[in-house]
Amino acid sequence: MRGAIPGLSLALLAAERGARLYAIIHYLVHGQLGWFGLTMACVVPGYAAQLLSILWFREDRHARSCWLLVLHLLQLGLWKRWTSQHGDSCRYWDVLRMAGSSARAGEVLTQLGDVCVLQLLEALLQTLPHLLLQAYVAVAVDPVGFIPGVSAGLSLLSLAWALVSYSHFTCLLKPGHLSLPAVAMLCLLLWRTGMLGTRVLALVLFARLYSFWVFAVAGVHWLLMSFWLVAQQTDIVAQPCRWRLFNGLVGAVYIFCYINVRPGPSKTRVSVFYTVSTQGIHYSTWM
């Protein structure tokens, strides 16, 4: 199963990127310039992950290359090369080649863990906004449209898989944990897909009925989650300004899904998260 994970990740990324490109071309060809511009705007946040990749290259003292810069501008830099926790460089497809070697299992695990972290960052910054936009188009604007629905579905699946991969490898990095079987990974994928799908659908339906009031509801949820993170005294980031920024960003992520940012048992935190999220969905439905 460990060797199949990078292949599935790469396949989902390729399918999601292809559907996004097709959606952009579809809007442009049919003269829907508004949706074309918004879809293109969803691509911009993904460059934050590309910038992080470039910074990692510089920290490893790699020679500057025009080809490397072009790949990052095309948002292919994270597929081309990643930095492991030990400072070594590896190619994403090198991980595919090495995955079958049991002798290098520890190195592969470390590299795949880094890939999952960066893949999750890109999914949250780029795939999630695209998912929300295409889901709104498919539900509220063009219910019979095939392309926005397919693009939204692949984005949902890609985001869910990024979350599953991240959770799986953070678990594997702990001593004594074994690789999850394929059935368990499938259950996690279904759970994440259903969880994200219901939240996205609730926001889209709320936006269809109440227009811009959806930003007020999402804003209140974001504030509650951000203050909750502050109350937990997370110490992942030491600097005060970056600590506030980290809590604000993770609070925005908590509108859609839960990510454990503290070590130790998380049953109580998960219960609080789902209580707030469930009450928010019920409130939106009754409105």
C-alpha cells in the first residue's frame, strides 16, 4: 500500500489539474469571462507552495536554473523536486521508483511525509477555493453543466486524498505505528470526502439562497475557530506575528475540516470541532 500512495497522489493531481484547465478553456470559449477570471484567480494562491519550494532549493544551496524557475511558474515545481527532512533532494517520481525498495523504506517514508505536507498546503490554498467556485457554478448557476461538476468532483477527491495522506503519514512517523491497510485508507477517504462534501454543499446552498450573507456566516465560524486555537496555546510557531497568522489560517481551514495541530490525544478537540460544525450546518439549514 505504501508504494501505491504516491502513484495515486500523482494520478489524482494530474486528473484534477486537467479538469481545472479544461474548465478554464470552457469558460473562455463560451465567453463566460467572469467565471473565467474567478477560476484563474483560484490558481494564484497555489504559488505560495511554489515559493516555499524555491526557498527550500536555495536553503539547500542548489544552483539557480531558468528551467527550474519555469517549472515553478507553471506550478510544476512541487512535482519536480522536494526537500526531505534531512535536507536531501528528491524527485517526486524518484519516490515512485524507490517505493518498492524495502531497504530504503525509512528514506521513502520521510520523503513521502514531506510530499504529503506540501501537497496538503497546495490543496488548501488552491484546490479548496477552486472546489467552492466550481461547486457554486454547478449548483446555482449551471445545474446541467457537466464540466464544472466534474472539476468540482475531482477537486473534492484530490483535497480529501491530500488530507488522508497527511493524516496517514503523520501517524506513520510515530514510533510503533504500522502502515494502514488499503481498506482503512479507503474508509478514511470516504469519510473525508463525505465530510468535505457536506460542508461545501451547505455553504453553496446558503450562498444560493442568501448571497453574500454566506461570508458573514463563514466569518463568524472562522473567528470562533481562530479564538479556539488561541485558547489551546499552540506552540508550533514561536514568533507572535507568525503565531497569530498561523492561528488565523488554520481557523479558516477549520471551516471545512479538522487538522490536529497539537500532540497528544485529540478526542476532546475533535468533539468540540464537530459540535460547532454540526450546529453551524443546522443553523444554516433552518435559515
